[in-house]
Amino acid sequence: MKKLAYTFLVLMTAGTIFTSCRDQKTAGEKIEDGVEEVGDGVEDAAEDVADEVEDAVD
């Protein structure tokens, strides 16, 4: 019975050690996400400027 308990304990410990808690991004993925965020910000700013120009014309 002790061998079964030790085996189970070792398997659970190994499973915990080799399982990552969070998804880690590579440097390329981080850069891609940053570029997308900047692009979204530029698009939002362009839309805001277009709205302001339309309001000024009216």
C-alpha cells in the first residue's frame, strides 16, 4: 500500500512540476500584439479626427 501511495505522490508531483500555470508568449508574439495595439490606437485617433472635422464643417 505504501508503494502505491508513493507512486501516486511522485506522479502528482511530476505532473505539477511539468505543467505551466500560464501561457508564455514569445518575443515575436509580444511585438505583434504591441503593433496591433498601436494600429488600433491610430485608427481610433483617425476616426476621432474625422468626427471632429465633420462637426466643424457642420
